[in-house]
Amino acid sequence: MRFWLGGYTARSAGTATGIGTLLAGDADDPLAGGQLRFAGDAAATDGSPSWLAAHPTLDVIYAAMEDAGTVRAFHRTGETSFVPLGGPVAAGDAVCHVAVAPDGGSLVAACWGDGRVVRMSLDAAGRPSAPTLAAAAGVSDESDSTGPPGGGIDLAQAARALRAAAGDQYAHLVPDYDAAEPEPVAPTVTDDAASPVSRAHQAVFLPAGLVATTDLGLDRVRFWRTTPEGLRPVQDVALPLGTGPRHMVWHPSGHLYVVTEFSCEVYALAADITGSWRIVAGTPLAMGILPGDAAAELAASRDGEFLYAGVRGSNTIATLRVRGAGDSLTPVALADSGVQWPRHHLVVRDTLLVAGQRSDEVASLTLDLRTGVPGRVRHRVEAPSPTCLLVAR
């Protein structure tokens, strides 16, 4: 099975030289449990293609060039070769994620450095253009916002909801925000180090023309509606202060799961009958999380029964089970990832592939399909500063 690798180049203190090629067994194997092999660059780049996304129908992939603040498209010219398609398109400072619309007509880029969420149109050949900046965090119609008046974070309500969802075993880990009712705080985008700063980190296309984005700095999940003119803000859902929502997974049950980088938790969000989104569940990733750990990627098993979260620092993979109608999350295990700084991972049926950014390698772990727990490393291969894995079609 073949994969494309995003990575950090020398311009980002990494060792990659472009978009890499990874093989798990033979290129046409349907599974990823075979011997791993790094097969060099599919496209050389000057900057750092730290995130990759594929066009749904064309042989085109998109790279978030994090160091340059641009998005670039690459057209496939051979089995393992790509060439640039058009020029770079400006997105924003430290653009770290790109998501392509299911219809292939647009993409959304998220920028960690300045909090920008940018929509770009894609032409018939897949070239991006016409970047349109979405409304900054905190700017939306009052009727579309959630939480206390003024858009602030109701920490007491969030803490009570999370404690109830976590159950007796984990309730004590939830910060005691409801001991006294705090005054609502309205985060704003600012350069003041003492104030929250907007840091968009991921976009996910949802059914019915919705897009969800995370704001790691302002502890929000933002919902948008796609329009020909760009993204229209619909609603912001506030997570507890300091959690740092990073990446999300859309679940067939209709729930959106969010992993938080700073607090190492997973929250479940769902829409009620009116279409308003809210937190319905949440849990710590595991009991073995260490001080200074930072969660990274979140991925689901093929059947949606398990979630897998990478934890940098302790270099582990947390397994959680999805129960009920998708509104119940239970920690299952915390396993060694086999790499240093597990920046990204993919689930391919019974195999978990993990990109170790700081150990310059990719490892494969076998998943127990009954318990969902990853086993020991089955294969590993040296790969330069990998930050993203993308299945090659």
C-alpha cells in the first residue's frame, strides 16, 4: 500500500526535502501490515509541506506550506511523481491544515499562527485561487452564537456537563470551575500575551453544507455554512478554558469528536433538534497522561467503535471506545506509539501507522480488532521529519 508523507524541511528545522513516498508492503496491497519502506520524494519542495489533503476525484494533492504561509497544489504525473499545479496561494501565518470539500469545488485552510480560516476556490483542474478570509473568532451574528451573553465561555456549565459524562471514575480530573460561578470571559484576537490568541488548527467538512473548525487558542469549535461568497459563521461552541481543541473526527452517529491538545481529553459534540451544537460527552484520554503531554491527531477505527489519540511527550496512543448512540466515550488503554513525538497517525483496518516527527521514522502497530488496543511495533522505517500520512489512491 502506498502513502504520501508530509514533513518539515530545513526551513522548519526538519530533515525532509519534500513530499515523501511510503510503502507498506507492495504498492497494490489492500492492507498496510507489510514491511515499511521509504521510497524518496514524490515532489521536492523548498518549504515544509506539513499537511497533505487529496482532491476527491482528480490526481491532485494539496500541501499546507507551513513555513511559507501558503497552500500549494501538486498534480500527479506518474506512479510516484508530482509537479506543482499553479503557484502558491497565500493563506496565513503558519498554515497547518487543509481540507478539501467533498464536491472538489473548494478547500479550507486553517492557520495556527494568526488564527485565520481561509476558503479557496478550486477550478476544473484543481488549481486553488481566490482566497477568502472568514470572519475572525468572536465575530458572528448574535442570534447564531452560543454560550453566555457576549459570546463568553460558561465554564461552570461545561465542567458540570463533562463531570457527568466522565462518570465517578474520572470526575475528579475535571477542573472545579463550578465551585463558584465565574464572570463570563469573551476571548478576543490580540497580541497581548496575557490574553487568549486565536489559533485555528483544523477544518472538517460535515453533512448539509457545514464546516467545523477548531480554534486551539480560544478553546472553541466554530461552525460555518459554505456559500458562493465564502464561509458564513453559524455558531461557536466553547470548550472549558485552557483545553486547546486541536483535531476532530466526524462519526457516522452524527457526533463530532474533538481531541484537546493541552488537557488531553476528547469531547463529543452533537446538534439538537433545532440544529444547535453542544457538548454532550467528554473524557480524559487515559489515567497515564503525564504533565507536559500534548495530544495531536484523532482517528477512528473502520467500524467507528474505537478512537485513537496520539500523545506527544509520553509518546503514546490512547484508545477510547465509543458506546451508546455515540454520546458515550470510555478510555480503554494507553499504548506505546513506538516513535518519538507521534505527530500524526492513520488507521488502515487492522494496522495503525504512526509518524514520529522527532525520531524521523514511521512505525506500524497491529490493532486487536476485538479490544481495539494497539500491539507492539510490527515494522518501522526511517523517514525524514514526518508530520502527515495520506493514503495514495
